[in-house]
Amino acid sequence: MSIEETSNASGPAILTPPEEPMRAEEWLKAAVEISLLIFVVLPAWALLGLVLIGPAVLLKNYTSHFSKSNQKKIDQLYAFATEIFEILSSGANYFSAYWKPIENVEPKGRPILLVHGYLHNASGWTRMLKRLSKIEGIGPIYTINLGHPFLPLSEYAKRVDAKAKEIQRASGRDDLVLIGHSMGGVVSSLYATKLASEGSVTDVFTLGSPLSGSRLARMLGVGPSGREMRPDAPLLAEIRNSMNTNQKIRFYHAGSDADLLVSADSALSGCGKQLRVTDLGHLGMLTSKKIADWIATELRSSL
């Protein structure tokens, strides 16, 4: 099988599978899974979340009275109960990304590009962008819609490359910060280490990103990007190796023990500084003040 090489002057070529079109059975699988998610899983989760939210909040307020093992279980219960509200809020806001820019281009410092995850778009960053925009010296902040949800990760990296060049022209700066959620963190790391010109990306933050894969991608990952995020995917190993050998980019990784989609161990398997939390779900990282403050602290310390 032929292999596509994605590279720049900063490191050896990274080998990625050629772009293969979605097969008919994959389209059918995607339709079935999305239908089940919308009409079965989410309603059931919403109902269970409503039942559990009261006890979860109550127990969360008294976590310190329990043993460490029980504290972890309470955090997981809290994340499970609150995550459904993050999902519903995200769904209600989804189409807003297509009729208005979700950006704050006020020039304050280094430009930041927020890269969304699998089956999502720029709307997921609405609350995080508001949090970061209130912090002195952070921004301008840009977002990107990666488009078709079932393309190879290398194609998304090329789209980030095009957006990064637009940002460079608009801001007049060549010191971009990338913040990626879930798949967006993998794409950001691929772009930064293999496509970006040397020195043009200073920092990469990944939030709940499957740097060592996600077990759910083995069952639910549809299309080339889904297959490339499985635990045994060669591309992920190459990206981790590229991060380890790159001495000019600062990497930061956040993972949660309560993330049901991407384990904390996978999210924290990259090199660099790490933040491990216990009470955030997968989408909860997109809205968390704790995560926003951590990003701001690290960015200030790297000036």
C-alpha cells in the first residue's frame, strides 16, 4: 500500500496512510451509531443525569469526609452526572459556529488557535474562549472548523496549517500557541511537529486527547480519523516520538480520571508538563475554570 509522507524541516517525515474514501458500510455504521447516540444514549443519559445530579453535588460538597478511594468514585459520579449537561449545551450551540466567528482577535500577546475534537466544531470553545479572553495578556484567540468529520488526521493538520498562516498574516506574529481538545490535541501535535515551520509554534496544549489512543475508537471510531485514534495506531506512536524529540516546542497535557472517552493515562502519555484532574468529564474540560487558569499560568510562565 502506498504511503503519504507529511514533513517539514523540523524533523523526519511522518508516515501516514493514504487518504481512503469512506466505504458504504462505514457510512452505514456512522448513521446507525449517530442515530443511537441521539435517540437512545443521550435521552437515557439525560434522565439518569437528572436523577443523579442532586446526590452527586451533595456528595461532592462533602468529599473530604471520605477515603481517597471513595473520593475518586464520588468525582467520577459527579463528572458523569454533570457531563450530560455539557453535551446538551454543546449540542444546542453546535450550529452557531457556522454563522458567526467564535474568536476574540483583540491583540494582547501571542496568538492562540483552539482546535476542536472528533464530531465537533468551533462552538465547543465558546465558554473556554470567554474565560481565556478575560485573562490579561492572553490572546488574540482564534478557532477553526475542521469540516468533514471522517477525514485522516493528516488532512486536518493541513487545514490547521492553512489557518495558522492566516493568523500569522493577520497578527503579524510567528509564535503561535495551539490548544486542542480530544482529537484536536492530536491534530495540533501532528501539525506542530511535522508541518509547522521551525519556531512558528511555541506551545501545544492537549486536553483529554487520546495520545495513546482510545478504546472506544476501536468500537465507535468511524472513518480514517477514527481508525487513527485506536490504541494500536502507528500514527499515534509516531506523534509521541516526534514530541519527545522536538526540543523547541513546549508541550502540556491535561487528563481526567473521570473521562469516560479518553483515559487519563492516554491523555497524559505525551512528553511535557501534565495536569491530572479527577472530576471533569470529556467535554467538561472545554468549560472548566480550573483548566483555563492552568493554561493561563503556564503561558505566563513561558514568556
